[in-house]
Amino acid sequence: MSDTTRGNPATIAPATGKLAIFTPGLGAVATTFIAGVERVRRGLSAPIGSLTQMATVRLGKRTDNRSPLIKDFVPLATLNDIVFAAWDPIPDDAYTAAVKAGVLTKEDLEPVADFLKGIKPMPAVFENKYVTRITGATNVKSAKTKRELAEQLRADIRNFMKANGAERGAMVWTGSTEIFIKAGPQHQTIEAFEKAMDENDEAIAPSMLYAYAAIMEGIAYCNGAPNLSADFPALVELANQKGVVVSGKDFKTGQTWMKTVIAPGMKARMLGLEGWYSTNILGNRDGEVLDDPASFKTKEESKLSVLHTILQPEKYPELYKDFSHVVRINYYPPRGDNKEGWDNIDIKGWLGYPMQIKVNFLCRDSILAAPLVLDLALFSDFAQRAGMKGIQEWLSFYYKSPQVAPGLQPEHDLFIQQTKLKNTLRHLMGEEQITHLGLEYYQ
Ligand SMILES: NC(=O)c1ccc[n+]([C@@H]2O[C@H](COP(=O)([O-])OP(=O)(O)OC[C@H]3O[C@@H](n4cnc5c(N)ncnc54)[C@H](O)[C@@H]3O)[C@@H](O)[C@H]2O)c1
């Protein structure tokens, strides 16, 4: 790899001052994230699950023994630099919302209760039409047009940054999953999108207004849910124009994360797939929202897409043509945030003999998602300071539905995504790419 393909770390703006992390949605994931960061800052917990805080990156040859922590290698904002802002139609402060979400125990919340009580959600841009199962939505903005609502969000961002002395910001959507909307003519150009906002077009969902506001304010946008949000030409174009980074949709946490680990393993060994049946029980508010078929459809599209792109049935018809893939989420209140997932995988081996893999994953949804919020915000802020803009495919690692350039298949294999992420960090920091060829050790 020649030096001309390497980035120049000297051109990366330093992470000075405060970084504001904006979360539309102050529910289970957002409060688990915020409480977690505060506990880590106070030395009460470890940031397990976060690459920016715990992972290392190998540099140079294996014999060089250079494997710094990513956070020591890359100029990321530190946890102490972060200030938090949120919007939610439910007026609960972060402490009350965290208690209601029931993810973290009282023992874990109490030491940071004062801090959490100080985070009160700003009035949200919200309409029940887009998330039908939310009740108690009293903390809501009003305006004549959707464009005016977006302007109010922009003012919130500016005011918060000013009041808190924040130099930069990143937004991560941790709001509910909205109903399924396909990109239409309203989403193709910036002009069409702005006109649709002016006309209160119903194809413009609240999450899109947050994304628009973030991009207009020069703030990175990441989307933890499967809603369209910023994944269409108009907002990608706007992000490119404004020098803002956007990445993907829908945190890759439980069952889909396991899928993107197991499926590449099967394909690597050329083992076939007859069918993959996934079912979950989940009892938190996310589960309740997803109980609405319109919101579930958005999630289902996101969950179904991964296997086809990993297994490439068009390339390997004997192994993967017409495999059956079913995904179910069942709202089951007693489990709260502690989701249980079952996967039954019917595979076939040598001479077509059938075998089965069973996975029973007893996970905690928000515990898996919280570190992803942190990493996405820190990496997006870093990318922007490094001069990156528009779609950041290297952040695919975190998403069920990565955002990619038109005409490209997204990469879903977790380990290819990880290599892409680390190679991007090496690239931006002017280090050599790692090819894993390794012949030099045997010459
Ligand atoms: N936890 C996971 O493992 C995981 C994985 C992938 C995706 N997600 C997604 O992350 C999102 C958050 O999950 P959660 O468990 O925290 O859900 P939650 O229901 O606890 O919190 C979502 C919050 O968003 C608020 N909200 C809804 N519409 C809003 C709007 N327009 N503006 C501002 N706030 C709004 C709701 O009032 C609620 O408080 C969901 O969309 C979920 O599908 C979660």
C-alpha cells in the first residue's frame, strides 16, 4: 500500500472542548447509555461493549507489538467532554425514564440519580400517526408546518450548544421505530424534501426532521432505529454539502448480531441453509411499539435483509437458493428489557445431509445497545473532524441496515465490517492497512 493512500493525521482537527450528544428519544436505550457514561466517568463501572473505550487496534507488523487502545491511537472526544441533550414526547427526566425502563437496578441508578434528574427532555417533534403505541405524549412541539418544526429543532440544538459551551455535536436517534415509509419523490432532492416539509407531506416523518435539523446544524446523524430518517438521496446530498457524516439504520444488537456472526461462518465452510427461524419475546416499550404491525414492518425489513447479502444465493444457488427466513417479535410484558430470542437454523452439509443449530439468547436489549450509541457518536465526531462527509460505510459494524453508496450491496458480515472499521482508523491516522497476508514472516 503506497503512502499516497494514507490519511494525514496532522490535518485532523483536535477534539477540543465539549461534544454534545443529542438523543431524540429518552427511553430505555438512551437512559442506559447516559447513566452508563456517567457511571464510567465516576469510576463506578467499566464501559464493556464499547470499542472506543476498550478495543485495541494492531498497527504495523505482528512482530512490531504495536496494539494501542483505539482511544489512545485516534483523537476521540473523552467521556468527560460529553454533554447530553434529549427530546421526548414523554416529559420524564432521565432518572424517571430510566426507572420506568427497568434496565438498570436501583443500586446502579442511585449514585448517578442527581445527574440523571438534571436531564430533562426538550419538547419533541412527535405525531402518534408515526408511532401509534406511545401514550402520554404531552411534551410536544407545535407549528404550522413541518419545516417550522425542523427550525425549532435547529434552535434547540443551537441553544443547547451555546448554553453548555459545546463546540461540536452528534445526534443518535434512540426514539421509537416509526411506521414503514418507502422513499418517494419527496425524498429525492433537497428542494423536493424542503417543499414537502412546507406542505406537511405525510411522507415526512418526525425522525426525518431531526435528521434534517442535525445536518443543517453541522451535526453528525446516526440512526438507532430502522426508520428511513436520513437514508435517502435528499439528506445524503445535504450531508455532503454541509460536510456532515451519516451512517446507517437500526442498531445491530441481539439476534441480528448473532446472525451476522453465524452466517459468515456457515458460508466460509460452504455449508448450505434450508431455513432460519427467529423468534423473540420482549416486554419493554420498544416491544410494545413493535407490536403494531406498521412499526414491525419497518423492523422486519431491516432484520430480513442481512442473510441474503451475506449468503449470496445468486452466486451459490445449490447452497442458499430459496432458504426460508422468518423473524417474529412477540410483545410479552413480564420480560421487560430482558429479551429472549430463539433461533432454529436448518443447515445442510456434505452430500446434502441435514443438521440443525439452535441458539437461545437471553440478552438485555439496552445493555447491548448503549455502548453502540457511545461509539457511533464518538466515531462520527472523529470522522467529521478528519474531513469525512456523507455516508460512512465503515460504521456498518454497528447497524442492521448499513447505509451505502447507490448501487453497492451493504456489507453485513461482522468481521468484514470490523476490518473495514479498523482499516479506516488506520487509514485516517496515516498507518498501513493490514491485509493479513503474512507471507513476510516466512521469507
Ligand atoms: N435495544 C436494542 O437492542 C435496539 C436494537 C436496535 C434498535 N433499537 C431501537 O432503538 C430505539 C429505542 O429503543 P428503546 O428500547 O430505548 O425504546 P423506548 O420505547 O424505551 O424509548 C423510545 C423513546 O422514544 C420516544 N419517542 C418516540 N417518538 C419520538 C420522537 N418523534 N421524538 C423524540 N422521542 C420520541 C418515546 O417516547 C420513547 O421514550 C427503538 O426504535 C428500537 O427499535 C433498539
